[in-house]
Amino acid sequence: EAGVTQFPSHSVIEKGQTVTLRCDPISGHDNLYWYRRVMGKEIKFLLHFVKESKQDESGMPNNRFLAERTGGTYSTLKVQPAELEDSGVYFCASSQAGNQPQHFGDGTRLSIL
Amino acid sequence: QKEVEQNSGPLSVPEGAIASLNCTYSDRGSQSFFWYRQYSGKSPELIMSIYSNGDKEDGRFTAQLNKASQYVSLLIRDSQPSDSATYLCAVNLSRGGNNRLAFGKGNQVVVIP
């Protein structure tokens, strides 16, 4: 069984540009989560999809971040325009049911110059 | 007060010894608790989940939960060099159907051959 896959593994962009991160959850997992770890801090929750619906987006930092999960399969997280403080590692996780353990991808390391 | 705290600094243990990691959490309503292991540049990998008070053993790992004290711990017996990694404590903050994980900053474990 393939795990959670994320693309790209690393992205370097300039401040003001747009970046889109992609996450493919484990097949059959309805629940998809985005998390972020900025330098020196703990991993923080961003949002939670159940199928194509946003169940909880309380962790999204501001309206420069847009997450979608059309069709309830893969998800994208777009940052537009990127700011310096957006640098960090963005993790995606999925679970079969909401209260089941979450399985993580390797993350996308985002560097804003 | 942080949602999840892992206060210990890097932990060095000789090969074959027991590594002990501790974690406290603030939300008394939390029901699900997890330990993840993360190698540098890789995904957090689930190694233990625990849901009720007491001990849970899986191979060389033992998780301990005390909800009254809001305390979770992880013991690694017969530590091996391959156990050298960062260990993350995570608590599922399940409220109103929403499920998100709150993480501690992690403890780095170094097993010395």
C-alpha cells in the first residue's frame, strides 16, 4: 500500500510569488490533514478535509493560504503571495476515520527568499 | 500554556539501555495519544497509539498514559543505534467531530554504540 505522497519535496521561491503544494493521501482515506512546521517550533495543524469538504480550517494562518480537495482525492495547498514567514515544512497526513491514527507524508520544504 | 509539552533536551543513551521520554498535555478532554518517530528529512512515523490509562507494550516500545495527571510517556527498551531519531508526542484534540493533532516540539534521542 502506497503511503502519503507529497510533491514537490522542496520548493524555493521569491517573496510575492505563488506556490502550490500537492498531497496524495493513502487510497481510501477520507480524512486529509495539512500541518506546518516552522523553524524551531512544533508541528502545527492547518486544516482538515473529510472527502472534499473542509471540516476544520481553524489553523489556516491567513487568506493567502487556499486549500482544495476537488473530488475528495488529492489535495492542493496554494500560498499566494508567499511571504518570508511562510517558510517551513508542510506536512500532509491522512486517516481512514477521523479518530484513527494519522499517517504522514515526507513533507514539502518551502523556502521563501 | 502549550497544548503539548516535551521539555527534555536531547537524550543520549548507551546501546542496550532504556530511553525514557515524557510528555504532558493541557486538554483534559483528550482521548487519543500518539508517539511518532521522525528521522531527519523524513515523515513522522507512527510507532505507538494509546487511548486508555495504563501501559501498552509493542515490541521494545511501551507507552504509558495517566489521564488524571495529563501525562504520556514512552519507554524504549534495549535501545539500538537505529532508534536515534526525534520522537514526537501528539494528542488528538477531538472537539465536535473535528480531529486535529497537537504536537510537542519533540525529543532527540541519540543511541551511542
